Amino acid sequence: MSVVQRELQLEIGGVILSLLHLAVIFPFAMGILLTMLNRFFRRIHMGWPVLIVPVLLFSYFASLIPAVSQRNMVSGYVPWIPSLDIGFNLYLDGLSLLLTLLITGIGVLVVFYSIYYMDKKEDLNRFYLYLLMFMGAMLGVVLSDNMIVLYGFWELTSITSFLLIAFHYKRKASTSGAQKSFLITVFGGFAMLAGFMMMYLMTGTFSIRATITEWGQIQDSALFLPALVLILIGAFTKSAQFPFHIWLPDAMEAPTPVSAYLHSATMVKAGLYVIARFTPIFGGEGTWFWLVTGVGLLTLCYGSFLAVKKNDLKAILAYSTISQLGLIMSLLGIGSAALYFGYGESSAVYTVAITAALLHLFNHATFKAALFMVVGIVDHETGTRDIRKLGGLASFMPVTFTVALVGALAMAGIPPFNGFLSKELFFQAMVEVTHLRIFGLGSWSILLPVLAWLASVFTLIYALIIVFKTFLGNRRTELPAEKLHEAPVGMLIPPVILGVLVITFGLFPDLLAGSLIEPAMASVLPALLDGNEHFDVHFSLWHGITPELIMTIGVIILGITLYKLLPRWRNVYEHYPQGLTINNMYHVILDNVQHYARKWTEAYMNGSVRNYLVYIFSFTVALLVYAFFRSGENITWNFKGHAPFSFYEAVLLVALIAAAVSIPFAKNRLSAVIMTGAVGYLVTLLFVLFRAPDLALTQMIVETVSVALFLLCFYHLPELQRGRSSRKYLSVNMIVAIAVGIVMTFVALAASGTASLESISNFFVQESYNLAGGKNVVNVLLVDFRGFDTILEIMVLGVASLSIYSMINLNLEAKDLGARLKFRKKEESKDDDNLDDEADNTKKYGNQERSSSTWDTVPLQSNDVLLQTTTKVVVFIILTFALHLFFAGHHNPGGGFIGGLVTAAALVLIALAFSTDTVRKALPIDFRTLTAVGLAIALLTGAGSFLFGVPFLSQTFGYFELPLLGETELATAMLFDLGVYIAVLGVTMTIILQIGEDR
């Protein structure tokens, strides 16, 4: 009987976080912090401060071994979306503990190894950020009790592994391998998410533990089998099972520390973890047994057979990893049969398979990480991983050779190393399954131990290849003997430690039995225990003459024989047609998808803005018309009760229509801009008549800045050419225009006539001052009641400004469409291939925005002396008005949004009257950074609510006695409004200054 133990908890702003939560968050937080403090670690390797993270995490999880082994499970709960049963709920049991120790323990050794492997000239800041994010994501996967949270971390492992594999992104092989792993694993993630949704539909909960308790009630559901298959697809893709295995060999383009980490102890084990975690739910089902066992055995045989073919040491290890993962997968499948028999002695025989799976999961991490590090050392010291160019390195690298020998023999299951124990248990489980007479096995069950034995023979062959072809025989490397030497001590320490663990756990295997393996078994097979029972788990190196020992002897004899005869039969691989390989099929499918997607896109994305508008408006009209017909009687059309038109409103309406109609008939761009501006200003007057000062102010300033922006854009365009358009072209325009007008009219009528809920406008009017301390309802809505909307809006504006900035500055070789000046760089790069990881422009010009002094440009400026003289006075009046709008906005018309626009309008006036250089000299700041500062202030103001235990973006106000001002109202909303003010100013000026330079 397990006891759930609550840990020491920390309350942050009303949110109670357990140490488990902090353990998951810690790598992310440290990754961001160390990235920000990178400049302070220039004298030391970035890996040293990073090493602190896995060391602390490993120490923490290791301290929980006694508690978990006594069934005192650790948990932590943070509600997220309670109505959907989604929460940041973490749970540490025996299975999770085993994985967390591997993630953090191997993480310590990998980070230490990377300090000596990765050159300080590489972008270590980015490397360790990705690595720590991946570590945090993996911890989230194995600790999450909520399926949706597990899925979120699952996909985060795919994203971070993509970034790690593509670390050397200038190599095509790296980006191709990263893309392949990302596409396959994310596809599997989507399938798994669908399976989780089906589980929720069956149980009404996303909790894995709660689902386990209800497994007997959902087996008859029609969704049970589809959910089973979809979850398995997700697990198979992540653990590189056939036929999804093809991403793993290509992922070897990652730096060796990444390969040692991802492909020994972390990412590839995530799928195995999911299989083990969901075994209590799906185990005992024939479909689960056959799919997990069958795919695992197929992968085991396929991977071991292909590993012998490879000449690259990393490729051999890649296929050996695929094979070993298949071995563990098949054991999990066979062990699930124990749940078919339920509690009792009948199931005890098949629990051996689960024991073997968990033990080999641990053993594989130790010897495979050591072998990856050995290969990294060989590559680091010789410059090659090709076994055809290696050999005879044992005399130059005796320590590396010793570790390689230990790791390879453990992988092959040779005593007295730890791999021998789990391999013997593997054979024992395969022998026992021949006695199984369920799931339609029958006499076919004899094939399982035969396939397992044959795969083990090939495992020994590629293990011998790794050792003998690399370290023994004649030296074939092109490097002279005097340049060959042992790796630095720091690079040797991690693989030596792993080698010592391989030997230690081989000679003293019971060290793991009660502390890690038995608690993990209890997590996988909880239904086979009653009360405080424990599984009887004991390991010994010698257990007599048994069938599995005889199978091991046979593996050694046949494996050595086939290795000796390898040159005679290795050409068998050449007879398989390459066109039929799964890898080739993947590339054919991907190429065809890209080809037809490009053809289809080019068919409608032809560069015509008019066509794009036709598509958008036509789709919108069709969608709204469908919605009207689908709603039927639920829509009430309001044709009555309209307010009467005043004379002034009628005049403005006529003028507005006339200005809008005149735009298509404008003979030049300037006239079109003026008419467009006129439409906007007339709408401003309508807002004034409707007594909406905030809207009128906003519309007026937006229109002013927009007109200036249009003028700057059109300055770069050629003269407007009016050609004769076909009747069909004009007819389509007319139909779309009329359709949009009619449909939007009906939308307005439906909106005013259909009210399924009572309007909340009265609530805002009545409570604006009481709840938010503001008399200006519009501003209170923006910064308090609907502040979250405002944050998203300024985020969108920020993204739009950066997009415009990028579009203008990425096309460095372009010519101005106005053909005024050739856009060229003063200093052209002599060799683009030698650029470092940062973008070309950042290397040359730093992070400041490029001004006209950087390029051969003609700044836009006016020679009008009257305009310049007037601007010197008017600009201060405008800025004063902007400050008034900002400070008075909570009670009177105004606010941060309008204030920011008015301030930007003042700076635009300076740019038009003088030049953009004048603005840059007067305000030598990066407006992109200013946008980020504004967003940060707004977000931090909202997050500050957590410190007081209230929801995000909760605002408060109070009255305080201030010097000179007396009793003054101060509101936290003002800080939020300040962020909006700064963000709007930064966005507007980023766009204006980039477009306002003629390059």
C-alpha cells in the first residue's frame, strides 16, 4: 500500500509549489538566467555553472530513494484549468524515480564531459540553454500525473531535441536530421494527444493515477482500442521503434554530448516510460501484448542486423540503440501478460520480463552513454569516426580502449558486466513466454526466443566491431603516431565513472534490486500487489546452468565465428535495393509533399494583393452566409428602433461615402492617400458627434500616423499606372465588394437584434470607479477589466513591427522599387560561409537599429523652412499633450495607448520636417528594445498580482498624501498603462524609421 507524501512546499503569490515543481522549473530558470549572465562567464567555460543544475537535481532525487522504496510517494499539485481537470500535478513513484535519476545522473556526466569536448569558441550559451530546457522537459514528462501536462512536456522534448540536433545548423545534414526527428516525433505526439483525449472521454479525468483505478470500467468502451493504438504510436515514434526508427541515425549529427544524453538516458527512454506507465491500464490486453512485443522484437532484430553494416562509429551506436530499445520494448510487452492473470502465483512467472526491462533500461543508459563518449573521444583526437580509417588506437589511448571494451562487452551481455544480468533475464523471459497459451500464441511462441537469440548474436558482432576495428589491429589513421594521444583527463572522467558503474552493478547487482528496480516494478504492476506486499527481486551473477546461460554461450560461439567470417558474408547487405528502404520512402513522401504543396501554393500565392483580398473576403462572406442559414430562427434581424439621423451626421455620411468611392478613381498615389486619410478623419468626426472622445482621439492619431506611413511607403513605389482591366476582372471586384457590404450590413443588424445574454456594459459603467478607481470607462476596460486583451494586442503589434523590420533588412541585395538608389552595403562580406552563428547584420552593425549612416541612403527630409520652424515649437506642445493624455487617461479621455501614439506622431513630425537621422540623434535608442521594455513592464505588472495571491492582471488603487499634490489616487493600472505607452511608441517608431529611409 503506497502512501502519498506531501513535500516541503513554497508559496509564491498564492500558488503553492512543491519541491517537485521547483525541480522541474529549475533547469528552465537556470537556463534563462545563465543566458542573461553569459557575459560574466567569459573567462570560464559556460559548462561549469551549468553543471550545478544536474548536480543539485541528482542530489535531491537521490535523497528520495529511501522514502520511495518504502512506498512513500511524493506529489505536488497546482491547479491550472480545474473545470477541465488540467493541473500541473506531479507525482514521484518508483518508475519516475528511476528515470529522474538517469536524467539527472547522466546529465551530470554529460555536462562535465561537454566542458572538455565543446570548444569555447562555439555558441555555448545557446547549447547549454537548449540542454537545460531539454532536461527540464524530460523531468516534466516522467513526473507529470496529468496527461495534458505530460503531452506539453513531451512536445517540448521534441522541440528542444530539434534545436540540439541542429546545433550546427549550417550543416545541411544537421538541419535535415533535426527536421526528420521533429516531424516523426511530433506526429507521434499528436497521435498520443488524441489517445489522451479519448481516455478523458472514457474516464472524465486526465489524471493517470485516477485512470489506473478505473481501468476495469473502460475496457469495454468503443474508444479503448483506438486510444491504446494512438498512445502506442506516440511511444513508438519517440523510442525509435520500427518503422519510425529512421530519425535516430540522422540525429547523430548532433554534438557527441547531445547524442550521449538524448540517445542513452533521456529522449529515447521517454517512449519506454509511457509504455511502462500505461501498462497498468492496457496491460493484459491481447492487442497491447502483440503490438508492444511484436514491434519491440522486430526493432531488436532490424537494428542489430543493420548495425553490423555501418562503418561510422556513431551510426553503429545509433542502430545498436534502436536494437536495445526494441529489446526493452519487447520485455515490456511480454511482462504485460502478467496482468492478464491478475493477483496470484500464475502471474509471477511473467513479472521477470518487467524486471528485465527496468534493469536493462538502467544498464543500457550506463554502457551506452560511456560508448558515445568513447566515440566522441576518438573523433576528437583522430578527426574521424570511420572504422575503415581507424585501428591500433589501444596503445595510444589505453584508458579509452578499456572503457570501450567494458561498454561493448556489457552491451553484448558478456559477464561479469551489468548487461549480462539483464540479458540473462531477457532470455529467461523469452523462454517462459513459450509456455504462454493466451492471446493466440500457441506453437508460434517458439519464434520469440529464437528471434531474441539471433538478435543477440548480431549484438555481439557489432560490439566486437566497435572494439577491434577501432582499437586493435593495424593503425590505419592518417595522423602520424606522434600526434595520437590519450584524451584530456577531464574528458576521460565521465566515461570512466560509467565504466566503473557497469562493472560495479555487474558484480554487485543487488545494489539496485530493492532501492530502484522493485519500487519501479510496483509502479508498473500495482495490481499484482496486495497491501504492503513487495516483489521479491534479487539478482546474482551466477545462477547455475540454465537455458538462458546456454543461450549466452551459443551467442558467444556463433557471434565470434561470424565476426571472424565477416568479410565473406558482409556483402549480403548490398543485395537489398536502396529504393525500398524506409528512409528512402520517407524522403520520397516528403519531397512529393513539398513539391505539390509548392505547386498548390504558387497557384494562388501569385503576388497579387488584389487576389489575396478576393480570397479572404470571399471566404469570409461564404462563412457568414453559412452561419446565417445554419442559425435559422436563432437570429433576430433588427430593422426597427434606429436613432434618427441629424443633419450633421447625414452630411458627414455623404462626405464619407464620396471620399471612399473616389479612392479607386484616383489618378495618382498621393490623391489615393489623401482620400484614404479623409475617410479616417470623417470617421473621427462621427465619433465626436457620437460623444466618444477616446475613440475620436485614437482614430485621429492612428489616421495621422497611417497617412504618414502610406506616404513613406509610396515614396518607394513607381508611379501609379492605370491600365485597362478586363470585364471579368472588374466584375469579380464588383461582386465581392457588394457581397461584403451586404453581408456586413446583415451582421450589424443581427448583432443589434440578437441578444442571447444580458449586456454587461451597465456593469462596467457602474463598477468602473468602485473596482478600478477610474472614471474613464474606456481606459478602465483597456487596463483593468480587459487588460489581458490589451497585452495580446500590444504583443501582436510588437510582432508586426519586428516582421516589417525583418522584411526590410533581410533583403540586403534588393533595389528600391522606385529605382531611386541602389541599395548596397558599404562593406560586403568576403566569405559568407565563415560567418558565426549570429546573423550577418548583427556581426557587422551590432544590435542597434541601422541608420542612414550605415548605408548609402538619402534621408527623407523637407526643405520647407516654415515647416521646420513651426515643428520646433509644435512638437513640444504635442509632447505635452501626450503626457497629459497619459496621466489623465484614467479619469478623462486618454490613456497609454493614445499617449504613445501622440508621442510617436510628434517624432514623425520631426522626421518629416528634418530627417530620420534627426530623430535618431535626438533619441539614440533602439526602438525594438523599447518595444520589448514596454511589453516587459506590462507583463511584470500583471504577474505582480501573484505576489498578493490574486489572479494575473488584478489591479488595485488607493489614495495617498503626496508632497505638493496632497491627496492623490495611485493605481497599479498606471504601471500597466506605462508599458502600453512605451510598447506603442516603440512599435510605431520601429516601423516609421525603417520605412522612412531611402536605401
